[in-house]
Amino acid sequence: MSPDISQEWAPDACSLPASGRQARTAEFGELFGETVLHVERPEPTRLRLHLRPDPKSAAQAATLAAAETECCSFFTFTLTAAAGSLVLDVAVPLAQLTLLDAVADHAATAAASVAEAG
């Protein structure tokens, strides 16, 4: 991920300093690159990430979701594990739609890379 991506993901409402934003962007990049199998957009303000259904992926997603809501309280994350699947839903208010679009683009790119790698 290029360093300037953290600026796309960091709205004015974010309370992290610039260095923290870059680190958080890298954490999302790691989550996306290692665990995202499929990306859906069921609603304009909601993103659904299908993750590898294993304990490591669940822990990584839960830890990142909890950390992100501390600095960007407008996010709503819902992690669901059921019947051999693991899904992370990410919702934002309409005012943060551009941010969710950027997250969706990066997650979809990572999922495509994972699929190509086999």
C-alpha cells in the first residue's frame, strides 16, 4: 500500500496522529491481504467482507475493529462466525461513504490478489 492511502482512510473525525494512521492502514492491509476471500456491498453504507473462517482471522478482525472504533467512532463493525463462515460487516453513516468506498476498493484488490495466488 502506498503511504498516501492512509489519508484517504482518515477523515477529519479520526483522532489518530499521522503516524498512527499509517500504522492502522498497514494493519488493514494485512487483514485484507491475509484473510479476505470475498467482498460484497449489500448497501451503499455497508461493506461485507467474507474472511477465512479460522480463529486467527477472527482474532485479527476483532482486534482491528475494536481499535478502529476508538479513533473513528462512526464505524460500526459486526463480526459473525457461523456454519463455517466468518463475516465482517462494516457500516458507516452516509457522510462517510467516500471512506467506505476507499476501504471497499482496497479490500477487493486484496481479495483478488489472494484468489490469484491460489
